[in-house]
Amino acid sequence: MSAPNFTVRFVERRLRRGTQTIRELQEELRITNDQLEFILDDARDKEVRAMVAETPNAALEHHEAQRHLEVIQRHRDYLVEAIAANQIHQDQLLDRLAN
């Protein structure tokens, strides 16, 4: 096998793997967005309860819900960045194939 053929096959294999990775990340992002919507509603409900009840327990529940919301938001941000980085890498691989 000549060097150019080897390079083309290598790049094509990496493109397929990258495409699969992007699909998996997009599916995880879809699931995370669904969870984020639920957790956001829960955090808002607990915030209202904490304001109305004015008890330490209600305040603690609100604080925990808010922390959970922040964690899921950070995870969502990570997924968005990972998808973008993988898409850039895919574009670079496609450029290698074109040259």
C-alpha cells in the first residue's frame, strides 16, 4: 500500500470515528437538555417555596437544587464545546483529504 493510500484510509477512519463521537455527544446533549429543563423547573419551584416558607429546610432544598442546576449547566456547556471541537477537527480532516 502506498503512502497516499494509507493516509487517505487513515483519515477516512478518523472521520468515521469522529462522526460517531459527534453523534454520541449530540444524543447526550439532547438528554442533558431534557434534564436541564426539568431541573430548572424544580429549582424555580424550590426557590419560590424557600421565599414563601422562610424556613432553613426550604432554604437548604433551594440551595441544593441550585447547585444541581449549576452542575447540569456546566455539563451542558462541556458537551456544546466538545461538539464544536469535534466538528472543527472533522473539518480539518476533510481539508487533509481535499489536499
